[in-house]
Amino acid sequence: MELLALGVSHKTAPVAVRERLAFSDNEARRFLEELVREDAQEAVVISTCNRTELYVVAGDPVQAESAVLTALARRAGIRPTELAEVMYFPRNCDAARQLYRVASGLESMIVGEAEVQGQVRRAYEAALAADTTGPLTNRLFTAALQTGRRVRSETKIGEGRISVSTVAVDLAKDVVGHLADREVVIIGAGETSELTAQALATEGVSTVFVANRHADRARSLAERFGGTVLSLDHLPRQLETADIVVASTASPHPIVTADALAEVIRVRAGKPLMLIDLAVPRDIDPECGELPAVSVYDMDDLQGVVARNLEVRSEEALRAEQVVEDEIQRFAKWLGQLDVVPTIAALRRHGDEIVDGVLAENANRWESLSDKDRERVEALAHAVAQRLLHEPTLRLKAASGHGRLQLLRELFGLDEGIAPAAERPADVVELDERRARDT
């Protein structure tokens, strides 16, 4: 069995690609169930505004990688080889390292942001509910979440509660200036919307209009931050006077379309409108930015503001890296032991088979022995074999590694009789050739 990770993030692909790979909760469950039914033993998917990552355990990693890549490409409407160019494919400890870094906030656009820890936990819980996890992914995600907690308790990487929402508010200040007298509409009532409202409140924004299908949640936010609740049906009218709109919903389709906004623009008389889209898939049609006096900013546009955050947190990020590597060493040891146990069992079984064969070949040489003496000879022969294998067994446990195990299997013929791997699909061959050229 091997651990695979296949992913795309804000570091490798623009939001236009990422939104085509985003999963709703129901879509993720169906995808995982089909994957485990056909190509893998275990699987977990993480889908956030900045990344989609799959963690897969499979006996045939080549086949599993090809299957996942093909399924994702089909979902996104992209050729597998084109999608592969913006994806990453770490395996085993490198795959674990990727997840540990994600859970620790090291791979986030906002380095050290805390929301990702909850996102990883919910992704794992969803896979547990779908019954697509197993021994390896259970250990992997439990350890990753523990690593995230260690990073936040042993470093200051998360100080200041900086998040995508606070960066969005900083961007708004950069563009329009003082916010206290601005009219702001927040579309959505989830965690990101709550953090946005909180950040706006610290800037003195007292009129925050929250528009969301979930009225109770929206009402709670409005009461907490001194806002007014609107239904989505009333959103166009509110957009006629708004200065800033921050959108963050889980809608699979745009909430604000260019055609609908064009009607609103006619009555705004040239008043500037700033639209900040924190959702993936996007809530705001990118073509809205073509309308007069309208500026649209999505997750990719926040990267410039984020650069300041990276400078402040770079020293703490180094400390976080050390925590991650410490935890990876523990996982590597555990993972190595998973491989070594069946190899040791096969080695001892191989020794017993040799002893049994030699005893059978020479059975006629001690026909005169009593049954009790025969048992003593057999026991002695097996004891010699096990004694010979004892020291190699201890060394294997202490220094497990795929290369050493494979060498031992070859030396003792432990892989004989195992069918060769299936022929590699053409798209995977092309992908590997590209990797070889890049290294």
C-alpha cells in the first residue's frame, strides 16, 4: 500500500481552475465512495477556497493516480495532461508532509491562519462518515491535526488572527480609504462572513447588510455586529447604494451576475462599487468588472496584500517548519513499520519453508529415529533458521525503509509469484516523462 496526494492550490492554479475542482459536501461524498469502490482502499478530500486535495491509499499507486487525475479532469472539463501541469503528486512521507503543512497553516495564502485546521478536521470527519478512511488515513489525519495544534501552541505563527477576511478588509481600505462611513453588503453567513463582519466592526463600520438564504444565521450576525438582514431577493435594490460588497457563500453558481448588475449600475449614476469575492466557486461573475465604475477582486487578487503577512510571519514559519519535520519523522517511522511487518513475516515463513523442504528431502535418512526424536530434529532445525533470521529482523525494525525492504525481498525471492503491475496509462507515462525533464 502507498499513500498518495493529488492536489491543486492557489500556488499552482488560478481561481478559474480551482473553482472547477471544488466539491460540495455531497459531491465529495459521492466522489470518495466511487473512488474507494473502484481504485483505492482509503480516500479523503479537502476542498476549500484555495485548494482541492485528495489523500488516497492504494495498492497500485500508478493506477490510482491515473484514475483520480482522470476523474478530476473530467469534472473540470480539462485534458488530464493539462490538469497535471498545475497539480502536485507527492507520495508517502512527502504526501504526509503536505497535509501537515496544510493543517499547520504553512500552505495557506494567509500563513498561519487558523480556519484551515477546522477545514481539515471537517474533511476528515466527512470521510469517516462516508466510511472511506482506514488505518493509514486515520493515523495520517489524526497526526496532521495534532501537528497543527503543536504549531499553534509552540509558535506565534497564528498571532493577530489574520485571515482571508481581514486581508479583504485591508484591501478595501487600500482601495476606498476610510471605511466607517461606507455602506457594506456581506453576502453569506458562514465563518468567512462572520470574520469579515468582525474585521469591519473594528474599522467602525456600523451598517453591515447581511444577505443569505439562512435567515436565522444571518439575523444572528446582524444583531451581533449592528447590521440589517436582507434576503437575496432584495439584494439588487441594496446594491443600488452599496459601496463595498464582500461575497462568501457555498453556491455552485454566481450570486451576482453581470446582466443583473448592469440593471443596478444604471441607477448608481457612476458611483464606484467594489466587489470582493472570497468564494470558490466564485459568487461574483468576473464579467461584472467590465461594467462602468465596478471593480472586482477575487482570491487571486488578495495575494499582493498577503505579501505583508508573509514578511511578518517568516521567522515563526521557520519554527513551524521544525515542528512539522519533527512530526514527519514520527510518521515515517510508523509508516516504515507498516511495510516491515509483512516483510518480516514473509522472511520467517520463507525460512520455515526451507527447513520443511530440507527435512522432507532427507526424511529417509532418519527412518530409524523415534517420533519423539524426529520432533526434536525438526524443532532444532526451525530454531536454527529463526536464530539466523533474528538479527536481520531486529536490524530491519530499527532501520526500515522501502529500499532496504525491496533489496531483502529480492535477495530472498519474497516477491516471486506476484503479478507484475498493470501497464501504465498513456497520460501517466506522459506525466512522468514531464517530471523527469523538470528534475
